[in-house]
Amino acid sequence: MTERTRMLIGLLAGAAVATVLSAAAQAQETVKIGLLATLEGPFAAGGQDGMRGAELAVKERNGMAGGKKIEIIKASSDAKPDVAVNATRKLVEQDKVQIMVGPLSGSEGIAVKDYSKSQPGITFINGSSGAQATTLVNPSPNFFRFNTEGAQWMVGLGDYALNDKKYKKMALIAEDYAFPYSQVQGFMAGYCKLGGKVTHKAWVPLGGKDYSSVIAKLPTDVDALLVVLGGSDAVNFLSQYEQAGGDKPMVGGSITVDQTVLNFKGKRRDSLLGTPAAGPMADSIDTPEWKKFVADYKANFKDGFPSPSLFAYVYYINMKAALDGLDAVKGDLSGNQEKYREALKNLKLKTPTGEVTLDENRQAIGPTFITEVAKGADGVFYNKVVKTLPKVDQRLNLPKEEFEKMGLGSRDVPNCP
Amino acid sequence: MNGIAFLRRWFWVWLFGLPLLALAVWGIVDNERLFFATTLNGLTLAALYFLVASGFTLVFGLLRNVNLAHGSLYLLGAYVGWVVGEWSDSWLLAVAAGFLFAALMGLLLQIGVFRYMHGEDLRQTMATIALSIIAADVALWIWGGQIYQFDPPRWIIGSTALPIVGKFATYRLVLLAMAIVIGLALWWFLARTRVGMMIRAGVDDRAMLSASGVNVQMVFAITFAIGAGLAGFAGVVGGTALSIAPGEDTRYLLASLVVVIVGGMGSVSGAALGAVLVGLAEQFGLAYAPTYGVVFTFVIMALVLAFRPHGILGRRT
């Protein structure tokens, strides 16, 4: 409908059409954002917290961005890629959302990125999925990720283990799937390059529970263990290792000594004290921005965790990026969202942990925190920040050729026995 | 003729025994410590599986009831045991509470639910599935998704130095001893006591047992309570060796199903044999072929189903 005909109809039809027009104008005043997280399946608790994080970002600006009202439409998946794509389809094709935020887990992220190529008019922003391949292999021009991923989260820890902790030789135990591959790559890329040796790799099935034979096989001539296990796998390994008389110090992955593991219901956890680990956030970052974020989370969600989880934090920054982008273009999503995407690409996102920018594949370059497990005055265990790397990119801060020569992390990559 | 009969009789032993023996010799020569440590780990894991599966197979043998809520009894027993242990600061009380609570639940289930669907396999199966789903959600509601671990006495949780193997978790040795004691006690109970005799008679011919004046419902209720109690006992004991978290119910249900299918439905000695096979297969898989180890258990199950559909020690019914 051109301006001319619209005016003509307006003149002829009077009041009735005026109502229609004002309704149309009102529709222009809201921006629909789809929000996808897992509210079913293994990551249900994490998905729920992710939703809280995204809601917090909207609440902070009273539901307005770029002068428009923000309408959130939620959908759920169960961490399976096909379910995630179906839920995204429903949001995009039926609910007509203009911006998508989600999904939660790694393989879902790859599937949604592939789907985004068939919807060039919509802008997709990641939820908390952290597969390396999402933005490194066949990136999609309208898929943006403002969080760093599994390999980036471990950069710097290898250096810390070798030079600060003096662990010259290590053995590895990790779950046998994509996320730990990335985490191990992030650690070993730096560790091997600086001359450290990883003499033994044990890849164990996810949810394996009984690690006694894996423990029996661990070599005794190493200085420490790199343990990249999550949730109950981590708790089981740690207590079985202690029971079997193991006495090597440990270095953990991003979810090996996180809040869910540190707060398990039981008493034997003193052996975890001092364990170094790394991740995109830590329980005790000493900046006013982080403290404000934690305080806001606690004030808004009485039913939430004692402190925001990794999922809440990552969904928060991705949703915040979506809204900051809208602010930058004053809510202008015209022309296939061209201006909006340009704004996202150039965004210098202020997050509670520091500044995040995007690389040429629209993947975040952001901070990584090296932590150590400490015991608070109240007896509660938490991760204390010992070192901060303000900028880590997806090539693990290596030159492009060097990273491409190494390739993506897998069972055998990298290798330095 | 005798020679051929002899060969035929021991055919399966030759077919599987010789290659396994060769592998074992290679394992011992290659790394003695790892081989024996893995064997011991397999046996101790088998002890845990036996504790869960013996109750399952006992109930099936007598009641012909495939209790798919057996895993829930394991999990609920463990949670209740944890609460009691935390409150009383005594691990032994926790074990007792796990056993008693699960036994009570079993008794209520038999008297309140299964008595009314006797002999209706499909209805019982559906009812037990429904109960297991409800129990899992109730447990999640009360205890949340957190990971729980027990706090046993100090002397149990250290390590003991053994010849060849070196340091080995004391608790796992205690677990093995417990399973052997319970296995012997079960055998004594079934073979030497009056109630045990009734249970065995019931397994063979229920109608005849009832006709000879025995209160069959009572025997059923006792069996169910013991079977369920063993699951709750295993919950606390197993939760101490590993940990307790949502999802453990289906894990141990699956483990006991595999154990019982391999060993033979309804046979306690079959459960022991099945548990040893599955436990060893899992641990050797983890130690020697970590990537493909998970398959071993199911290879054993498929072979047994193909050649001895009633299980190694099972009887045709």
C-alpha cells in the first residue's frame, strides 16, 4: 500500500479506517522477540534460569528498547536439535517474531544456526549454546553470539597450571562429547605450546558413575589431573578418587567445580579447596557491575538460585545485546533488518564481567576468569578469581594459521604426550 | 560317544572360555596391577548390582510381577536414608532406615495395589510404570535436582593396601562383603526356613500352595517387602559408594533388568551370576576399551537372549 492510496482511502472511508490505521501504528510500536530455552530434559533447571536472565535484561529497561515496547514470546525445547528447530520455526513462522534469542545447548545451536540461513529477514541471537562449530564452520550471516564458548572459557588455564602451579606433566579425564573436547582444547592449546605434557587421556561416557577402573588406570608419574566432568559425574569422580587413595592435585573445567558441584549435599569436599578452574564468569568478581547484576537477580527472582548460574548470565548478555542493538538503531528494523545487524556487529557490549565485541563471524570476544576454589567465612565454598584475561577470541588468541592448522578440538586434538 | 557328549556339554564353555582366558593371560602379563584392580572393581560393582537385582528377581519369581518401580524404591530408600543419616549423624541408622522405608513402601504397594491385579501382567506393568514416574517427580519436588552423598564412618572411607593391587577403596571391599553376607542369608532364608520353603513352593506352583492351606497373600506380602527393602538398602549402600541424584532410579532399574535377563528371571543365584558378568563387563570395558565399553553389557545380553532366552540359570515356565 503506497502513501498515496492510503491517504485516499483515509479520506474516503473516514473513522473506520482511522481505527485500522492506528492499530497498525500500534503494531509498529512493539518489537516481538522469541525466547527459546530448555524447560524439559536434562538442562531444565538451567533453561529456567536462562529465562530468568533474559527476563532480567528486559526488566532492567522496563520492557522498552529503541523507543518500542518489547514483547517476549517464550518456547521450550529439551536440548535436542530437532526439537529446538521446531520450536524456533513456530516462533518465527507462526508468532512472527522479528528477533530470536536461543537456544541453550551446543548441538541445538548448530541446528538453529543452519535454520537461520533460510530466514534472512529475521535476526538470530544465541542463548547459551557453546559449540565451537556454530560460528567457525559455515557461519550464518544473521546468527550472532555474544557469549564466548567452551574452548575460550579455558584459555589461560594451561599457562596458570604450568607456570603458577608448576604442573609439568598431567593426565586428563573428561566426558566423551563435543563440549569437553572444546574445553580440553582451550586448556591444552596453551599448555602444550608452553611445554607442558599431557601423557594420558581418558575419555569416559557421559553419566558413567563408576570411575574406579579409570582411576586404577591413571598414571602415577604425573603432577596433576585435568578433570573436565560436570554435575554428578564430577562429584562421583572426586569422591571415588579420594576413596581410592588418590592424592594428585586437580585442575577443573568450567562446570567441574561450579555451584552445582560445590554445593552437593554431603560433607566430604575439603579436597576440592584450591582447585584451579576457568570460565566466562566467577562467583566473586570484584566489580560494581557484577555485584549489581547479582543483587538485581536476587531481588527479582526469589525462587532462583542463591547466585545467578552460568545460563542466567549468558542469556542475560545475549538478550541485553539484542536490546542494546535496538537502542542503537532507535527500533528501526526496516530493510531486512540491515541497519540493526550493522549495529549489532559494531556493538561494544557492556556486560557485568566486562566489554564484549564480535569478530568477523559474529562470535564474541570477551573475558575469561581463572579461579580457585576457596572457603568463605560462613563455610560456603565458592570460586575466587585469581587472574582475568580481558579479551579471548575464538581462535584462542592464536594466529589464524596456527589455529587452523590445529583444527577444532577432538579426542586427539591437540596432543602432547 | 562319551567324548562327543562331553565336548557338546562343555561347548559354550570352550567357545567363550578359551578366548577370554587368553585375553586374561595377556591382561596379566601386560599390566598385572590394572588387571586385578579392574577385576576387583568389577566384583564390587557386581555386589551393588546383586543387592538391587536380588529383590527384583525374588518378586518376579514368586509374583510374576515385573516391578518397574523397583528403581524408584532404590531412589526413595536412598533419600529417606540420607535424611535419617543427616538427622541422627549415624550411617548405620541411615542404612536401616533405607531398608525399612522401602520395605514398608513395598508392603503398601502389594497390599494396596498389586493384590487387585493379580495375574494381569499388562495392568501391573502399566501401574508400576505410572508409580515410578510419580515417585520420581515427588522425589524431585522434595529433594530437588541436587547431588547427595552419604557420610559413612571414617574408617570405612579410606583406602586399604592390598597385595598387587595396591591402594584400594576400603568401602568397596565392605560392599563386597555385605553382598556376600546378604546373598548367603537369602540362600539360607529360602532353603532352610519355613517361609522360604513356602516361597519356593509358590514359585513352583501357586495354586497348589494355596490349596494346601497356606495364606498365599501373606507370603506374597513378605516377599514383596523383602524385595523392596533390599532395593532401599542398596540405595543407601550404593549412594555411599557413588552418589544419589534424579535419574538413578531408571539407571538401577535398567541395570537390574539386564542382570536378571542375563542370569535368569526369578533365580537368586542367577542374579548373582548375572551381576558378576555385567559388573566385570562394565569395568573391563571402562579400563581396556573406554569408547566401546558401554556395548559389552548389551552384547552379553543379546547373546544370552539369542541362545538361552530364559537366562543362564533360568528355567522354562
